[in-house]
Amino acid sequence: MYRTLILVLYCTGLRFGEALRLRLRDLDVAAGTLFILPSKGRSRWVPYHGSLGRELKRYLVARRAYAPAGPDDRLFVGTDKTRLPTNTASGTVCLLLRTAGLKPAMGRVGPRPYDFRHAFAVHRLTRWYRAGADLYARLPWLSAYMGHDDLFGTETYLTATPELLALAGGRFRRRYLTAGGSC
């Protein structure tokens, strides 16, 4: 279950609470979409890659064998077989990050469960840079996908990484040289 939860968070950029509130009816494996009820904004459809779809199908087999699986039942369930409490999920993901050596054994430093959302946004932006996409045209898409009302909400997630800075610098250099500048 936690493998699937982490993949959903990383591959879709959902808020942690949005993922935990997903009900089975919100998942359309055939269409490759998740329906997100209003959370800090409006409801939205979130498409996902086929590789995540395959993981979700495998998870659903185990999930249906473990707990009731009606349309209104939660996608992620805990020991009570009805829902996975936020504190339990967050604590377990933190423990997994510590076990993987990505987070120190003590303290509040290192990656947090919510950081999968940040990673999603930065990786999407990086892929667009690599593809030469018009970022000004694409950023509103990312904003709507992530459930924000405007770009200012999305801006928080767009952290500079060495790769992203190199791609942006390379794009700037090419445009500068094309315009007759010299470096």
C-alpha cells in the first residue's frame, strides 16, 4: 500500500491529504485518471501515466482482498480497513525515508511526505525545459493540474535544481547568441 501511495504522490503531484481521501470511485484505471474532490480550490481530473496505472491495478487486487471495496470506500486503508489516518501515513512514509537513508534518524530535517509534490513539479518543469516547450504557455497547465487557482500557488513548488538551472542557462545562452550577443 505504501509503495502505491508514494508512487501516486510522486507521479501525480497530489497533496498528501488528497491522496488519502481518494475513494475507489475516484479512480478510473481504464481512462488513467483520478478525480480529486475540491481541496483548497476546485475539483479536477488528474491524468496519470500508464506505468502508474499498472501499479494501481496490482494494488487494487490486494486492496480488494484485504478490505471492503465499494465505490465509496477509500483507496488507501489502514488496519481498521476503512481509511488510512494522516498521522499514520505520514509517520510511516517518514520512517521509510529514514530507512532508505534519505532522512536522518532524528529531527525534522530531510525530505517530508509532502516533498513528493515538490519533486513532481520540478521534474515536470525540467522535462518541459528538455523538450524545449514554451514554459509561459505550460505553467498555467501545471497550476490547474496541481489544483491551484493561480500561478502564485504553483511558484512555491518550483525549486531550482542544478539540472534545471543548467537547462535554463543553456536556453538563455542560445537565445542570447541568436540575438547577436557574445559570451
